Amino acid sequence: MVKNTATSVVTIERYIIEQERLYPEATGELSGILYDLALASKMIANKVRLAGLADILGAQGTDNVQGEAQQKLDVISNDIIKKAVDHGGRLCAMASEEEDDMILIPDHFKRGKYCLLFDPLDGSSNIDVNVPVGTIFSVLKKTSPGVEAQLSDLLQPGYKQVAAGYVIYGSSTMLVYTTGQGVHGFTLDPSIGEFLLSHPDMRIPASGRYLSVNEAYEQHWTEPVRALIRRYRGMDGKRAAMNGRYIGSLVADFHRNLLGGGLFAYPANTKSPKGKLRLLYECNPLAFICEQAGGAAIDGTQRILDIQPTELHQRSPYFIGSKNDVDIAVEMLRAP
Ligand code: AHG
Ligand code: MN
Ligand code: MN
């Protein structure tokens, strides 16, 4: 009798194909985008890992290499992603945190029916202190008529996303994504250069252990936000105190909360009246993932995924994480 030699090793490529097979009408274009992003992530991981070396090398050169290296890494990551996806014939447009305007697919490439929005390097101010950084991406389907993309194709509410994901360049490199069928995590095995399924069907605990907020802005918050943060700290006796954990890389803070349960808050403040985080390529993709994992995300008055965008780089206040803790925010921030 032939022994079943099926391996338990599931590469991201195999997983994407198996997911695609669940949809007979699938054309494989979305799968192709996810492959390309997985490749781009490996290339960015290499650059991020070498940043320290660049610093050391930089120490023999000009003092500002580190600063340039930081900006360079944002730009290098941006270019890696664009070059990985622009020729596959699956996209009609892109938008990046690093570029002011919509990025059209070069004329000599076939256009597709999807749009890709991304933050190529999130938390980049942390590169020089070796703190985890990330990449965030969001995929929308073109809605405007004709082959050429319109800005309206990018300015869709988050519930229209067909896929979203992030990569965290931490102690290991992980890619986490959803296509609306749950959240799945893959860990890069650098010895073979493959992302392997390590966290199938990720679920965020209903109540959080961690509170992630930059308390330096406390005096700039509204009083209801201050009262909410006091609730999470256990100061009004209505909720057990959460542990404070704030890395300053949204992807790293979100990933820890996804695994352990938690609440990340970046409220509006007098310095950033609309909040700091960008709706289209930071808030929306992580909100899609969080909801798919059983969590929630609001801007303080409404569900993040329901917000109708008006500008490519618009910002939003952000409360995301464990469902019970977001519900506390809904209750305490509701207009009186
Ligand atoms: P980016 O590096 O892409 O600009 O994002 C940085 C963001 C986010 O990663 C993080 O949560 C936030 O900035 C931290 O902001 P503060 O330093 O103001 O807390
Ligand atoms: Mn960012
Ligand atoms: Mn960024």
C-alpha cells in the first residue's frame, strides 16, 4: 500500500490555488496579484534586513546615509512593489503612500480589472532602531467603464475590497491576507525562500490584552476619548486594565493585537484633527482583515469600511481590534 506522502508543508502558492479552486468563475487574476505581492515582500525583506549593513557602511560615508537609507527604503520598497505587479496584466491602477497621484499602468503593459493600493513600508521611522516594520496592501475591483482607470476606482469604501493583507518584517517575515474567506498567515522560511502556511484561519480574541495608543497626545484628545482610554486602563473599574504595548509601527502593533487580542487607537488630536493614519492603504486593509478575524474597526462614529473616501491620502481617526473593546469605544464615543 503506497504511503500517503502528502506533505503538511503548504506554500502560499499552493494555498492561493486551493482557495481559487473554491470559485469556479475565478480567472486567476487576483491570485496572480497575491503571488506578485508575495515575491515583492521577499525582496523588501532582504532590503530591510540589510538596512543595518547600509548603516554600518554608511558610517564610513556621510552622516546622512542613515536618513537617506530610511527615505531610500521607503522608495526602494515602493519601486519593488510597482515593478513586481505592473506588467502582469491584472491591474489598471495603483496608489501608494509614497506617490501623490494615482499610478497608471505603463502603456506597453496590458491592463486588468483590479486596483492595488499600498503602504510600501509602514513604520519606516523605526528602521534605524531595528524595530519591526511592515507593508500593507488593499485590492479593489475596477468599477468605471472602459479600460482606463479613473480616480473613482480607487475612492471606493473599504467594504468593496476583494483582498487585503500585510507583511511584517519582524523576528520572522510573515504575510497575512484575506480574500473575504477568513484570515491566513504565512511565515517565510528563508532557507527555501517560501512563505509557508503557519497561521490558518486567524481569529482575534473577543476581548483584548493589549492597549496600543501613543499617550504623548493625551492632552490633545477630546474628553470622551480620554475617558475611553481610562476605561481601557481599568481606571474607572468597569473593565480590567489592559497591558500597554505601543511599538509605533501600525503593522507590528496590529499583528500583536490580532494574535493576543487588543485595541489599537490613533484618535484625532488637535495636531492631526483627522487622525494620522491613511484610510485607503492603512485603515481599510487592516479593518477588512480584523473583521474577517472576528474583530471590528471604527473611526469613532462609524465603521471604517463604510467610509466613502473623497481623497487618495485622506486620514481617519482609528480604533481597531477585539470586538468587545471596539464596542466599548462605540458606546463611549457615541454623540451624546
Ligand atoms: P508610515 O511609516 O507608513 O508613515 O506609518 C507610520 C504610522 C504607523 O505605522 C504608526 O502606527 C504611526 O505612524 C505612529 O505614529 P506616532 O509616532 O505619531 O505615534
Ligand atoms: Mn504606514
Ligand atoms: Mn509608509
